[in-house]
Amino acid sequence: MQRQFSSALAITALLVAVPAIAQQTSTTPQTPAAQQTGAAEQQNRAAQAKLTEQWEPVPKVVTPGQTDAAPPSDAIVLFDGSNLDQWVNVKDKAPAGWKVENGVMTVNKAVGNIETKRSFKNYQLHIEWRIPPDITGTDQGRGNSGLFLASTGAGDGGYELQILDSYNNKTYVNGQAGSIYKQFPPLVNAMRKPGEWNTYDVVWTMPTFNADGSVKTPAYVTAFHNGVLVQNHSQLKGETVYIGKPEYKKYESGPIKLQAHGDKSEPISFRNIWVRELESSTASGSR
């Protein structure tokens, strides 16, 4: 009995001593040398972190629109529904000549293609377009038009993002809506049915050229159709051609062009067109 009692006392003493020892250990102050080492490590981490901090140039402030479709504060509005003052006829630079009514411009096929008065290099573009609800025709003959991201000459010269009624309308895939015409099909078909508005949001990076006309850097297109990615930084092979292989031709900047296609279907309409000019990747430091 005495041995058991002694063992119990020993265990009790141990249980009381362990927390006391732990508390004493945790509250034991660091030596000056340890404090100096910890401070030096913190200073070194802070110095290493600063090596990857960029403070300049400070990005400019851009006020976004009330909605994602509305032009931000630095946008150039190309069509707000009131007039075609920013556009001209491609053939003779006369007034554009397309119909404007109720905030919408509609293709006039008799007049032909129109293009912006201004020329652009790299940009972000928003444009809305609608296939008429009573559209007729099939294949490429159904609501055909085109958004030329850079017009490089008369007619259909330039780099085309295809516009077409691709809602239950079979055609060659590198000619449907959202395609880089005759080069790259869209990643998906995001087409809305006729009578509903479609949107393109596009980032255009123009090609650059050496002094001898050879290509220095190719053109790239990223495009969203109704908010869905359809072209993911696609590297273009050259200008759009209907027959043959695309090739590049040197140019410095180009207007944005809308096509009045010669198919027999009812003309399509556009609204809410704006563009934001972008610096080159070299100037902005982006990749």
C-alpha cells in the first residue's frame, strides 16, 4: 500500500511539473544574438520581395461603362445609333450611305462596303450585329457579312472575322460566324437565333513588318462571340483571301471595315460599335 501511494504522489508531481516546465520554456526570452538573427532574416525577406515589385509606370485610370457593353471612358465611339459620321464608303470615301433608323445601322448592299475614317493599329473592339428574323437562304448565302479588323485596300482586302447566320445553318467551318475567314474555325458555335443581337468583343494585334516588307511579327486575334471565346490568340497566316493561300502585305495602319456581301439574303444590322486603341506589347510591357 505504501508503494502504491508513493507512485501516485510521483505521478501527481509529474503532471504538475510538466505544464510549469512548458510555460517556463515558452516564456524564456530570446538571447540578443537570436533576436538579431530573426530581424536580419525578416529584413532579407523584405529585400528579396522588393526585387519583384513594380511601381512604375502607373496604369492610367479608365472608367468602365455602366455595363460591359457600354464604352469605357477612353473608347472611341464609332457608332452610337445617331449617325455614320465616323464612316465612309470604301470605293470613293463618300458618305457611308447605309440606313440608320431607331439606333441601328443596316447594310445597303447597293452602296457596298464601308470603313472607318480613322485608321488603327492595335485595339479592343466591341460590335453588335443582328441577323433579321425573316432571313432566307442557306450556307454562305444566309446573312453573310464580315468584320475586317484591318482594311488594306478596296473591296474585301484585309483581315476578316466572319459574320454569318450560323444558327442551324450548315457551311464550311472556317467560313461560319466567329471564324477567321478561310483560316481558323471558331472554337465553338455561340450563335443566337435570327432576330436576336449578337456581340463580338475582339482584341486585334496588327502584324509588323521589316523595311523590306517581310513579316517581323504576325497578326493575332482573340475574339469572344456573345461572351464565349471563339478565337484564342490565333496567329494569322496573312490577309483574307477567297481563293488560294493567305499572305501578308506590308501596311502601317488600317481602318475597320464592314462588308456589304453580295448574297441574296436580307441585309443584316449593326449597333453599339466602339474601339479602344492599345499600345504595342513592347511599349506596354505586356505579353
